[in-house]
Amino acid sequence: MGLTIKKEDTVMVLTGKNKSKRGRVIGVNPGKQKVVVEGVNIQKKHMKPNKQYQQGGIIEKEAPIYASNVMLVCPKCDKPTRIGNQMLEDGRKLRLCKKCKEVMD
């Protein structure tokens, strides 16, 4: 089963400590049903100095969250919405906003 959320989409978080925050999707893992959202679910990691991190120290980075905890934001109406599908004659599938019926792809 694939995800309806793609990289570079804008989403809104529905549950958890980051509820109602909006962000851009920077990574998708359809196998685990998880997405990484910019500025959401920030975790701190203690790093030793190495070639990549010369200084070392505490690094903050986004951790993945379940895709069911986010909702896609329509670019036209700027509201969180569910997603509908429409099949074209050539077999392609389009994503539609359920509120304004606008094509998202």
C-alpha cells in the first residue's frame, strides 16, 4: 500500500506534541508508513567529533512520524484536506482536494 503524501508536499500535524504545526515533507518511507516533516518532531543527538562533524556536540534533526498523523494541506484553499483520486484515460492517477476539487499534481 502506497502513501498519498509525497516529498515537497505541505502537511499539518494532527496529533502529538507538534499538533497543528505545518511543514514541508522532506522524506517519505512508504514501507514503514512514515514521513519526515521539516521543523516537526525535532530530536537531539549527541555526536562525537568526526570528519563530518568537526566540532561534535548536540545536533538537532527531524525524526520520522507516522503518515496517519499528518494531513495534506491543499495549495489552493490552504486548508488541511483529505485526498481523492481521479483516473485519467491514459492510466495516470491524480490527487484531488476533497474541499475545493482542485488537482494537486
